[in-house]
Amino acid sequence: MRVIFDDEALDDLQRIFAWIAKDNHRAAEGLIARIFDKAELLAIPALTDMGRPGLDPGTRELIEHPYIIVYEVHEDRGEVVVLSIVHGAQDRERRET
């Protein structure tokens, strides 16, 4: 499986990095590296479904405290698509499909 980061997820990572780096550049680098490392585990076929069922239908959520990595598994394409990275304390609503 390939892990692909959607543009929205990459934007989320940039915002997270900028927010944390204001106070601690090294901590920001470390967190972003941990998020990428955790997401890359999803490339292992036996681990693609290790995240809990997501708030939105068809998604899964993987925790890298305090953030949630929201992703979809596309078996037919051999891809895991990371859709967004959200803070666990952030209010979220289920999207209508």
C-alpha cells in the first residue's frame, strides 16, 4: 500500500508546525515527524485498518496524541489517503454524504 497525503492534510501539517514552532521549533519538527511515521505504518497491509472507525463514513482515525490522523483505505488502488490531521480537542461534526 502507498500512503498519500491529501492537500488538505498537508495544509493541516503546515498549520500545526507553524503554531508549535512559534514557541518550540524542535518540538514542532518532532511532532510532524511522529505524525508522518505513524501514517507510514498504514502502508503495511496488516496495519491499514489499525485506526478506529472514523466520524465520517468510510474513514478511519489514527491517534498521534494530541492529533488525529483521518484517512481512507482504497484497497482497489493500493492506497491509503490521509485526508486531514485534527487536534483531538477540536469540535468536529459528521459530514453528510
